[in-house]
Amino acid sequence: MLLLHGLLLFLLLGLLRLRIGLLLLLLLLLLSRRGLLLLLILLLLHRLLLLLLLLLDLRDGGVIIVVVATSDQRKSGGAHPRPSRRAQERSPAHPRSAHSLPVVLLGH
């Protein structure tokens, strides 16, 4: 059962950017797996935050709340000042990653 929850979370993280994929996953979960019932998916889009709230009802009557928050990688409009050549030559202490790491909170 724990492996199934890990796989579900992995699939959700991969499908966050595809709304149709999220809808297909919702349909798949509602039609399959007798023990899992998807109660609510709340997708809140904000400028810098994508919040996915997922409630899963388990066989034993417990409820697991999974909150996945990742930063939005879309570029905002507007002019951005270009860094000087000197700033480009220096390497930053902590290089920026192209992909942000998700923050996952589990509660039972």
C-alpha cells in the first residue's frame, strides 16, 4: 500500500504541468483501486506557487492528506536588467537549478 502511495505521488509530480494528465489521473483513480477514493483535488495557481491538495480515503478509515508545493517556473513579463560581464564571470556560491524541488507534507 505504501508503494502505491509513493507511485501515486510520483505520477502527480510528473503530471502537475499537464492539466489533461491530471484529469485523466483523477478519472483513472476513481475507476480503479477499490481501496482508494479520491475525495478532492484542489489546484491553486498563484504567481509563484502551485499547490496541490489531495485527500485519500484508505481502507482502514484513515485519511492521508498530501500537500505538494512547487514553485512556478514560468517567466513573468517585463524587462529584466542584464547582468554585467563581470557578474557573469563569477560563479555563484549556490548555482541555480532549472527545476525546483517539491515540498511534500504528509499527515495521517
